[in-house]
Amino acid sequence: MQEGLIYSGLAAILALIFVLPFVSRLVEEQLEVFLFIMGLLAAWLARVLGLALLYKALREPIPIALAVLVAGLVFRSLQHHLRKWIRRTSALLSLEVFSFLLVVLLGMLSSIITAIIAALVLVEVVNALGLDRRRTVALDVIACFAIGLGATLTPIGEPLATIAISKLGQDFWYLVRLLGAYVVPGILGLGIIAVVAVRVARPARRSANPGPAAPPAEAAAAAPEQPVEAWTEGPPEEAGGEEGVRHVVIRAAKVYLFVMALVFLGEGFRPLIDRYVLSLGIPVLFWLNSVSAILDNATLTAAEISARMTDPQVRAILLGLLISGGMLIPGNIPNIISASKLKIGSKEWARLGVPLGLSIMLIYFIILLL
């Protein structure tokens, strides 16, 4: 009877975590505090709340919070120089080559500079390029997929990786060994997709003073020789000005509280995981996590991962979370940051994010089965 009440209470908490951020503006704006309260309640219900868990919750967020703080301060000091470098480099490379390098480098570096800073760098770059709207959205969405994949390789890259390592009790390089062979080719593939996307999304040229259409032969003879295409259609926009030190510190503090909340949630949900999730097969675990498109994948990691799982089960869960997390704006931190700063709407994001994410998931699913 008492065990049934515990399961019912944990299920109710899980339902609140899934629903309230979508129906309450206050919860959405104060998500870290909300998850912290839910985490404490879940740990209390599961009877694991004690000094040992409190110590763990205070210790685990330190590396990623420090990484976000230090990387944020460095980014702030180099922001002006970064804009100059972007403009100089974009003048030397074609848009296709630049897009490939941008997606691949941010994807690979996100596990070191953190997904948050990688997203801020992405916004700076995209704004400095001054691209048309279609290519801005395409480049941003594809790059966020790459950042989401790459950031998971180390526990300082993003909260999902921090929680996964904490719950599994593994070393710093465990996720590189588990996912590296899947993530690195995926990032390179996304770089190639970015090349295709910015080429296909190129807008048609329009004459400022259109006149009567000339016959093709006459038009070709009359047209002056065109220089190599300039792929910035307008003056570069700024990314919203310099960040203050206060914003950098607040962001690091929010990451600390967020990860601390996930530690409580992860330990509190252990009875549910042990009873209902451990027995699921790889295909179910992989596709079940497509729900990460609408829910933050770090929260789902806290609710699903268990040290009793096999490596293939953990791999299926994490890959499902990472890929589907790029499909919609709420699925991952880089999506939220870049969409907010670049003013990308949910429909704009989904138009590319959903078909791209589903295609990538299908490819990875086949690979996992093989």
C-alpha cells in the first residue's frame, strides 16, 4: 500500500514537470526553482533525502557551473574581436565552406566551451554574417543540432551529460567512449547538410527596376561580367550588445541550481526507473525519447537513466534524447538561447527541425539495430 502511494506520488510529480512549464508562464520563467522544488519533493517521497544526497547535489553542479562562468567571461572579453574575425574570415571563404566549418567546429568544441557559450557564439556569427532570413534559420537550426550532439561528450558540456555521468557513476571520458563513434560522424554529416541547406535556401536575385524581359541571347550579351557572389545580403547586425558580468554570473548560478535540481530528481525517480524503465528494449527506449522535442532533455535524463542499465540501453536513451532535442525550440538549451536572440518562431524552427530530426533519428535507429 505504502509503495503504491510512493509510485503514485512520483508519477504525479513527473506529470507536473511535463505539463506545468507549458501552461504556466511563471513556471516557465522560473524553471530552475520549480524543478528544484519538485526534485526535493521527489527525493523526500522516495525516502532518499539526506545529508549524503545533499552533499552530492551541492558537489555535482560545480564543474559545469564553473565552466559556464569562465567560458562566459572569456566570451564577453573576446566578443568584439570575434565579430571582426567573423567578417574577415567570411570575406575569404564561400558561404558553403564557412557554414560547414561553423557547424563542425561549434559541434566539436561545445563539450569544452559548453553548449551555452557555443550557442552565444553561434548567434554572434549568424548576426555578423547578415544573411537573409531563410539561410539564417537553416544555419542556426542545423548548428544547434550539432551543438546538442557534441556537448554531451563531456560532463561540462551540458547538464544532460553532467547528470548522466553522475547517475551512472562513471569517469569523465565515459560518454566519449560510449557515444563518440556516433556523435562525431553525426556532426560531420550536419556540416554537409548545412552546405546543402544554405545553397538551396539562397534567394533569387531581383532587379531593383524590372523592365521588359529581354530575349535570353540578348540578355546574356548585355549583362556585364558578375563578380563572385557576395553572400551577405545586407549590413551585418549586432547580436544585441555586450553582456554584462552580472548576466554571466546569473547564468552560471542558474545552471548550478538547474543541475542541483536534476540530481534530486534523478535520485527521487529511481524507484520508477527500476520498476518500469529497466525492462524496456532498445527500440522502445530510443523512440520513447522523441518526447525530448518538447521537453528539456536533461530533465528526461534525470528521470530515465539508471546505473543498473547496460551500455546499449544508455546509448539508446541518450541518442534518442540528443537528436530529438533539436527538433523543437524547448528541446535543448542552445535552441532556446539562439531562437530567443535571433527571434526565430516555433513554426519557423519546426519547418526544418522536425523533418531533419526525424530523418537523423531513423538513420541512427538503423545503425543501433545493426
